[in-house]
Amino acid sequence: MSQPISDATILVDIDASDPSEVSPSLISLLGPHKVVVLGYYPVPDQSTAGQLREEFGADATAAVERVVDQYAAQGAVVESTVVFTRDRDKAIDTTANEYEVDAVLTPGTIGGSLDHVLVPLRGDATVENIVDFVVTLLRESDTNITLFNIPGDEEEASVGEFLLRGARDRLVDEGLSHDRIEWQQEFAASPTQGIVDASGEYDLLIVGESEPSLRERIVGTVTNRVVDESACPALIVRN
């Protein structure tokens, strides 16, 4: 496996027309890293981006800068951009590629503390990227990690257990405390439902993409649904 990066670049997108409060615990987690704040301003069909930018550009920029200041106060290196767009997903893709980000944070609610992270894994090439990212993101934190696998049958369960144990060993080898890491397997009607059900007990998901576009998130439509249906936010680790 490759050596993990020394820090991560993470894209955080906010609705610049109606920004919500950013969780202090999330800011604390991402603070040691590089953060790109994308402020997207939705453009309805009856308007043009130019019209809205002229009218609301200053307000949108100010909203983004307030978020930038919060991350910067935690020591993060922060860059930002404001986009007036009808296509939020395309804006995320374009910005993620432009800034070469390692992961994209999806919207979601985190409480007063960020104590438990769920990391679903399956037997494919995304595992190495996910493990590298987890090492980088959580090395300096006290956050607990659950490595999670949903097998389709008993044969897959054996392969999945080997995968989970190997990932845990790699995290420990990279300096994360063994006490912070557990692994768990569960049979479920579908991988999607299994992850969604499990995510209710956690503060954050860390998943990986298998396609070049974030529109086709990990495991194709499976993770797309997981991201959409999970109560907690997700960090999507890019290839």
C-alpha cells in the first residue's frame, strides 16, 4: 500500500443563498487540513447567473467568508470560490477537480461532538484510498472508528472479515490506537439499507467513489442512495 498523505484537502460546499451553521466539532476535525469552501448559489430557470451575481454576489461572498473564517480559526489552510449555478453536482465536480481535493463533504447534521465514524468497506480498489484517508484525517483526533462490511453470503463473509482485519491492522501500523478501532459485519437485505440503518448510530460516514464523477458515488447507485438517505454527513474519498 502507498504511504498516506500528510494532510488532506477537503471540499465543503454550502448553499450561499441560505447558509446553515457549521458544526464546531466538524470544524475541529477538519481544521488541521486544507479546506476548499464552495459557495454555490442556486439559479432558478427564470433568472440568469449574471443577474443573480450582480444582485446577490456580495452577500454570497460574505456568507462564504464567514465559513472560511471559522475553519481558518482552527488552523486550516482555506481557499474559497463562489459559483452561481443551476447544477450543484457539476459545480462540485468541477471544483473538486480544479483544487485536486481528496474528499468531498456532503451536507448533514452533526451534534455537539464527533465521536464515532462509520467506514463501510468492500473488496475493491477503493479500500486503499479510504484507509489512507482515514489515517490522515483521524491520526490526531480521538474519534472512534468502526470498519463495516455487509457480505452477501457466508463465502463473502470470510473475504470481508479478512478485509476488515487487514484494514484495522494497517490503521494501527500507521499510529492509530487499537482501542479506537473496531470492525463489524452484518447481513442485510441490501448493502444500501444495511449501511443506512447502521449510520443512525454514528456521527459521520467515510466512503469512497468508484467512478470519476461524484454523480456515480461508491458502489454506483448503492452509495448514491446511502449518501442521500443517511442522517449523518459523509466524506466521499476521491480516487
